[in-house]
Amino acid sequence: MTDAPGPTAETDATQSSALMKRLPIIVIGVVAVLGAYFLRDYLTFDGLAENRESLIAFRDANYLLTVLVFIAIYTVVVAFSLPGATIMTLAGGFLFATFPGFLFNVIAATMGATGIFMAARWGFGKQLGAKLEGSEGIVKKIKDGIDENQWSMLFLIRLVPAVPFFLANLIPAFLEVPLRRFVISTFFGIIPGAVVYTSVGAGLGEVFANGETPNLGVIFEPHILLPILGLSVLAVLPIIIKAVRGKKGL
């Protein structure tokens, strides 16, 4: 008769399962650190400037392949939080113009963001979500508030330029946001910023010719920032209306 597995075996199995679930996000973290060290001199503005002629020539000879390779590289850069996401966005504009360049940028960024979101949610999201759900006091209120206004909050963290992109990928994973909502809010929420930076990239030919560097702070200029803030207000408006109605109902 075979003995039933003891407590030690069950514990080892549980720990092994937990490690396997966290392995993808651990790998992403390790690759991000290595990438920050080894790739910081490659995906740069100077690198783009130095290789611009060969990139244009390759694009002209292999347009579809260039699109596919570009989207694949951009997706990996975002999924592994590698340095150079902004340069990739500029490159998208430089190679493919504002349109369809911004569309390629948004597709790649969304796929990369979804990859890190899935890894984080699989590794930590359910456990952390359960802990937050079982907590009390202010933490539980914050969790409930976000759950009640997920669409608004998801669009808000994408639209506000001050929220780092990698944080906007991780926070929803830890709050058990459904995958469909994450993908939709990411795709549409990053479009305004993507259009701005892609248009900057589309003008790099003149920038290169003049030996200048692009103005990456353009998104904070009033004529661009104010419309984005307006969209942010629209995103948070349902939360405000719900809060006002709640007070009137007291």
C-alpha cells in the first residue's frame, strides 16, 4: 500500500507551483536588469541617426517584413521593460510616417504591455488581489473604489503622462483587472501619446539633416498637454458623477 504524501511533500509541491507561476515575471525582471546594462547604448537616438540610411533602404526593399520585425522588436522591448521604448516610437514615425506608424506603435506597445500584465497577474495578481479583498479599512476602500470604476481608472493611468508605462502595466495585474479591459484600455488609452511621439519621429529626417535632437518634451507643451488632460477629465468624470450621486443619496 502506497503511503499518502506527507505535509513536507505537499509543501514542496505548493512551493514549486508558486515558483513556476512567478517564473515569467522573474525572468522579465532579470532580462530588464541585463537589458538596462547591455542595451543602453544600442536603442538610442544616436544609434537611430547613424543607421537611418540603411533602415530606410531596408524598409523600401522589404516593407512588410520591416513592419513585422519592427512590431516584434517593439513588443519585446515593452514586454521585458528594456531601454528604448521611446526610441522605438520615434523609429515607428521615422520609418512609417505618423500614419500608419502610430498604429504599428500602439499595436506593439499593447502586445508588450499585455505580456508583462499576464506574467505579473499569473505570478502575483491573484494572491495579492485576495489579500486586498480580505483586508479592512482604507486599503479595502481603495480596492473597492478601483473595482467600481475600472474603466475610468484604466484610461486615466494611460492618459496621464506622469504615470510610468511599466507601472500602468503592473498595477492592473495586481488589482485583478480582466484581460479584455486591460487590452482595450491600453490600446485606446495610449493612442494620444503615441500620435504625438510618432509625429515627432516622422519629422526626424529634417532633425537629422540639421544635426539636432528631437524635442521629447513636446507632450508637456500646452497645446498638446491640455487636450490630453481634457481626455483625462473625461475619463474621471464618471467617478465624479457617481460620487456626487452617492452624496445626494445620503
